[in-house]
Amino acid sequence: MSENRDHTEPAADRDPLGLRADCESCFGLCCVALTLTVSADFAINKDAGDPCPNLRSDYRCGIHNRLRPQGFQGCTVYDCFGAGQKVSQVTFEGKSWREAPDTAQQMFAILPIMRQLHELLWYLSEALTLRQARPLHNEIGRVLDRTERLTHSTPDALMELDVAAHRGEVNTLLLRTSELVRGGARRQKKKERRGADLMGADLRNADLSSANLRGAYLIGADLRGADLREADLIGVDFRDADLGGADLTGSLFLTQAQINAAKGDSGTKLPPKLTRPTHW
């Protein structure tokens, strides 16, 4: 996953919180810390803590330009939200797991913790841009600042952090944000699909605008031409879903990893903060 460049870079990128992966500043952590299982996503089995055989000595991926043909589709989907460089350059002050093998296991264990915190920062940052959520902006800003401070904790403090509890607090705030943006109670009840099993569903040209699709399973769903404007898409599983011609402008809490996992085309409309994957 190191040096993953399977999507084009956004123009005039502004990333003050460092929420976009910078593989050049990371020690290939995702290529070591994560478990790989032979599947449609990965060609090999690999235990957490073992370096991927494709990871070179300079922390670059030896097959990053041909990951999909080589059976590593999962690497092109994964997004650390910038957690890799934060752990590498801030938490461990630029000293790699090869230079300091005594800290390696702790570094690998902290990556998924930091990734969760950076994912929350992604959502909170978006919430602050939403005009309809203005009544919550002060509260959102306070929680964002506190989350950002947590990312600068010591390694020991990060290991002891109750991430689930913090996620719960943030999620409550994001849900309130979603309700404000998506409109009145009657409209929301009509389009309440939270956690729905929609795997393989035929949703061509469906009106899913302002729907609550949080945590829904849309694996392999046909969403060609669907209207997903202002839909809450946090945690939606879009693996192999066809988003050809779908309109996702103004959708809530969509991530690059979700887009990378889906199929799309030149007619798919994306929020401006996301980039069109080159494999579409």
C-alpha cells in the first residue's frame, strides 16, 4: 500500500490537518502493520507485523504501478487518512521501525489507532463546512480540536486511549449534523436505510437524495444514475458498486477509500474534495 497513487491528485490541495496520505513521509507502515488474507483483494497471506514482500528497503512498494494486475486491489483501496506520516514523523519523531526495532511493534499497533482519529478529523472537518450545521459549528470545532490534540499524544498514551468511546462521542455529533443537513423528520423517516442490506440491489436512477444510508451494505449494487445528493454515506460499503453516472455531490461523510472500492465512470459526479480513481 506504500506509494499508492491509484487516483489522481486534486488541484489546489489544501490539507491543513494532514488528512491525505503522504507515502513519501511514511515508513511503509500499512505494508507491515496490517494483516493480508488471500482473497479478491490480496494475492498473499501476511501476518500483522510482517513486511509485505513487495516493500523495498526505501519503504516504497516495488509493484505500486501494477498492484491491481498483480492481485493487490486492496492496496489501491486503502486510505490511512494521513495517519501513516503522522505516526512516522510525529509520534516516533522520524525514526523508522528498522532504525529502532524495539519500538516497531508499538508503532504498528498505533497505526490503526491513529487512522481512526484521522478518519474522525476528516468527518469533523467536513461538518464544519456545512452551512446547515452552523448551530453546531462551535461544538464541532471544540471536538475537532480535542481530537487533533489526541493525535499528538505520546505512544504510551495512544496505546491506552479508548478510541471506541471517543468515536461514540463524535458519532453522536455527526448524526446531529446529518439530521440538520438532510431536512425534516418526515423526509428523513421516508428515506431511513441505516444499516440496510442492499447488496447487489438494482438501484438504477433511484432517488436516494437526503437518505440515511449509514453503514448500509451496497456491495455490488447497481447505482448507475442514482441521486445521492446530501445522502449520509458514513460507513457505507461500496465495494464493487456501480456508480456510473451517479450524483454524489453534496453527499455527507464520503471518503476516498469508499470511492476507490467502487466502480464509476466519467459521468459520476463526486464531491470536490475527492478524486476520480484512475482505475475507473
